[in-house]
Amino acid sequence: MIRIILVDDHAIVRTGYRRLLDAEPGLQVVGEAARADEANALVLRTAPDVALVDLSLRGSSGIEAIRGMLARRPELKVLVLSMHEDAGHITQALRSGAIGYLTKHCEPEDVIDGIRRIAAGKRVFSPEIAQILAQEAVDGEGAFAHLTPREFEVLRMRVHGESATEIASSMKLSPKTVLNYLTLIRQKLDADNDFKLLQLAARHGLVTIQRTEA
């Protein structure tokens, strides 16, 4: 029996996955979480084999959840199921320890097959994700490759409009630590202000800038 936890901030989505997976022989959903801290506690309480993780959670992202869960249960296999299809999210999720990445418009059968395969230690990618990773290998390191997962998370929250204080609260850091991270991020990305960070993030699909008609 493959024991699975669901980490997604939408209850209706978790319910759908639970019904899908519990109907399959050899699969059992043993818990659900909507936040990274809930996922960390759930891993310790349920000892799952596989975590199915969205990257958009309440508070800290799924990338932080992946890091936290694997710190508590290194043998856990993490399969990301996300709407994000940009190289930044993909590479950071994999660097954090995920061994599979599917997009949310994949077929239900792909999710079931993906869980079985990563439970066996195999890597799993949607075709479009595999193509992005192949292109990154051809082009060289991506724009955010030099950032650690923690730095990437700070950047993600900053370009989505969160203040240093809000980031600190979500990530359980001090505001000074967040400011230090932002300084280091700007140095690594050669961006001397937040506007340049936003431009870079938009260019690489990390954030969408809405344009209004004059």
C-alpha cells in the first residue's frame, strides 16, 4: 500500500484527489494539508510514502513545504502537481527535493501513474515540463539558478507585492534577515532595485504584469 498525503490550499481540489486516489488499489490517502507548517506536522504524524504537492499554498510556498517535509522524512517521495510551468519554479522544486513534476491539466491517469512511479524511485515529468528542462540544459543555467530555494521563495513573495515584514511573518524569519536576503538576491541577479527584480521575474514567467488600456 502506497501511503499518500495531499498538500494543496484548495479543499475542493484535495477532495477530488482523495476520491481519485482512494478508488485505486494499492493507494491510500492518509492526510491533507493546506499550509507548509501543516504538511511538516502531517509527515511526522502519518509517515507517508508519497506527497502530492501544489506550489501555491497559504503563507509559504510548496517549495518551502518540500524542504520542510524532506528534512523530517528524507525517504519521502515528492511529486509536484502545479499550474506553474516556468523554469524558475520547476528547477527550484527539483532542487528542494521533488523527484516528479506534473502540470494540473494532466489527465487523472497521469497522476495515478506518476505516484506509482515515484514511489518506486523513478522521476516523472509532464511532457511540457520535460521540454522546459531540456531547453534549460541547452541554454545553460536559468536566471534563478544561483538562488537557493529559500532565496527564491523570498524573491517570489517580494515580486508578488509582499513587504519584508509580511515575508518575515510567513517564513518565520526576522525582517532584518529578509532584508539581508533581498540584498543578496539583488546582487546575484544584478538588479539594484525592486522594479528591476519585477522586470526580471516577469521576463522569466515568475510573475505576470497586468497592463491596462490607456
